[in-house]
Amino acid sequence: MATTNSIVSQEPAAILRAQIIAFNVFALLGLVWLSAVLITAATSPTVRRSKVWFAHLGAWTAYSLSYIIIIGWQTGPQPPYTVCVFQAGLIYTCPPLAGLAGLCFLIDIYMNLSAVLFDKKMSPRWSVFLAVFPYVFSTCVFIRVLLFVEDPTTVQRHISHLYCHITTTTE
């Protein structure tokens, strides 16, 4: 038997609001903490990090940022189309960005360790390439996602009300 204080007895709208608030809090905390780590590492004179490390954390910061774009439009009427399509583009772009940045970070670690173990010098161009490549690739994905939108009605807020996405129909 449910009491009046239990989640079971709450209105669906109240539960949805609580879920949205929890989601937003975690997304904002991720963004703030990642930003704090990046700013600390960038401004500290004693902390040395590679370009690829910064690119990797930057990718995860972008991932966190992509989910908070429609804060304030998560309930009620649909968000403005431009905001929604921008977020949808980021929602589809940031997971490959984070994954590719992680892979490039691992390659960078491997190459640096190999250079130390085998007493070889690694070209600094590799680090620049590994730091930039995920962003170039993801920019192409973002542009492709935006070009994929043929029908503006397919861009809408997800049923969870947390973010915008692009719906497709299968025929």
C-alpha cells in the first residue's frame, strides 16, 4: 500500500519534473567539474598535460554541454527549432567525438611510452593530429546530421523531455 509521500502516489508531471531536475543537475555538475579540471590544468604552472589530454577532456565537456542546451524548454511547448536542431546535432555528434578523442588519447599514451621505452623521439605533429582529428571528424558528423534533416517536423524534443533528437520513419 502506497502512502501519500511515496513516489508511486505522485502525479506523473511531478515525477517527470523530478527526473528532469535530476538529469539537469548531473549534466551541470559534469560540465562544471570537467571545466574546473580543464581550467586548473590550463592555468597551473606546475601541471603538464598533453594537447591530446586537453582534447579528450574537452570532448567530454562538449558532451556534458550538449545535454543542457534546452534547459528551460524541457516542459511546455517545444523548444525553438534552431535550438532543438542544434542540440540534436550535438547529441548525435558528441558520443563519437568523446569515443574518438579517447582512442586518440590512448594512441598518444602508447606512442609516448613507446618513445620512452625504445629511446625514439616522437614527432610533435602526431600530438597535434591526435588532438585535432576528433574535432575535425565530429564537425563533419555535425554538418552531416544537419544536412540529414529534410523535414523540420522530425526535429523534436524526446519523449523523456530531456533533449531534442531527430526522428525518422521506416518504410
